[in-house]
Amino acid sequence: MKLNKMKLNKLKKKIILIGILVLLQTGLTGFCMASELDVFAGENGVLRISGGTAHIPVMKAVAQKIMTFNPKIQITIAGGGSGAGIKQVGEGLVDIGNSGRQATQTEVTKYGLKMYKWAIDGVAGVTNPKNSVKALSTQQLQDIFSGKILSWKEVGGDDKFINVYTRDKASGTRSVFWKKALKKSDITAKANVVVSNGAMKTAVSNDPYSIGYVSVGFIDEGVAPLKLDGIAPTMDAVKSGQYKVARGLFSNTKTEVKGLAKKFIDYLLGPDGQAMAAVKGFIPVN
């Protein structure tokens, strides 16, 4: 009888232990399955985003992840440049307006903007990979973009005319390059104007005697980044401050962000969004 009781007690202990293990496993599984995307469960509607073109690769990656998680959410993404993004969000045409520069105090006051900085980016002078010129001084860069230097021969390259490419004045990429690389010197009126970082990369990669500038996050084998005063425009150099032609990437809203736009920006600033920014070649702020 005593032996049977002992066996029964052992069996009860085993059952309790198994029950505890099952509960622990279930809890841990539920914990592991929790996702930053869970905040989008049950949401529906359209989120409209426009503006800076440097932002687009990250915007698309984040949007795709959210829409895959919840197909009832639609996120539209357009470029247009920083000026367009600020103006459109200020006028209520979009929910988020991206800019590669801080909105001016005039813009903030006029539209009641709130700015959310989610990454740091460099802007680099670029040439065609076939070009033998791989480095320039600030003075040489200024002279090329102003039209004072007209031939690559004057800076150690082939005796070929330099084709200058730039962005329109609403571009945040142009703004930081003009202020920090060109020191606010003139840009020749003969420069070819392109509408985005992607268009700049395409133009330079197809023109063997071109020079332009792009977000460091857009640099690939299609273009050759120029050293400026001996410093290569790498993300490490941008992060350390050694390469100084850099700027913040902002997502702006009209007044305090709320609803789907708030969840999108919170996700962008969270671990998933910041990891995607790093993968796309930018420096996360968190």
C-alpha cells in the first residue's frame, strides 16, 4: 500500500512537471512570436508619403513589410525632393513628407511641422567608374561645379569636357552638397539637372565624362565616389565625423503625428526600422 502511494506521488509530480514545462514552452513561444508589426494588426487605410528621394529605399522596405503583415493597409510612396515633401505634407496632400534637410523655421511656422530624424546620411561627389580621377580637393570641386574648370585634364584626367550634373534647388541632397562640399559657391547654369538620387546615379553611370553627387546610401558599382580632400565618403567616415558632407534624414508631419502615420514613424525608429536603414547604407539614430 505504502509503495503504491509513493508511485502515485511520483506520477503526480511528473504530471505537474510536464504541465509546467508545457506552460513555459507556450509562453516562450508566444513571446518569441511577438513582433513590432503587431501594432498594425486590425488597422486599415491609406498612408501617403512623398518627398526626399534618398529616403525611398528605406520607405519601400518598411512599407512592404507592413503591407505584407496587414494587406488592408496601403502605403503609397513618391519622390519629388525635400522641398516637395515639406510643401505637400504642410498642405495636407500627404501624411508624411520626407526631407534630407531640416525644415526651415519659416516652413515649421507656416505649416506647423513636426520633424522626426531617423538616420544620418552622407552626400558624395561621384564620377563614372571608367574615369581615372578618383579624388579632388574642395577647391577643385568648386571650380568644376562653377564651370571654371572645364576639362578633366586640368585635374589629372583625360582631355575631355566635364559634364556636370546637379539637382533642382528644392533637393535636400543638393542643399547639403552645396553648403558643405561646395561651400555655397556657384553651380554653373550649364549643368544638367536631374530629379532624384536614382536619376543622378543612372546619368553618371551612363556618361564616362560626368560628375555629380548622390546620397552615400545610393553608391554602388555603377558610380565611383570621389575622395574629398583625401577623405573617402564611406559610412564609417560619415559616422566618425571625418567626412563632413553629411545630413539627417527626416520624416515630417503636420502637427503632432497620430494614427497610421504615428505607427509608421514609431516602427521606423524602432529596432526593425533602424536595422533596415543600416542595411540600405544609412547610419541609424537609435
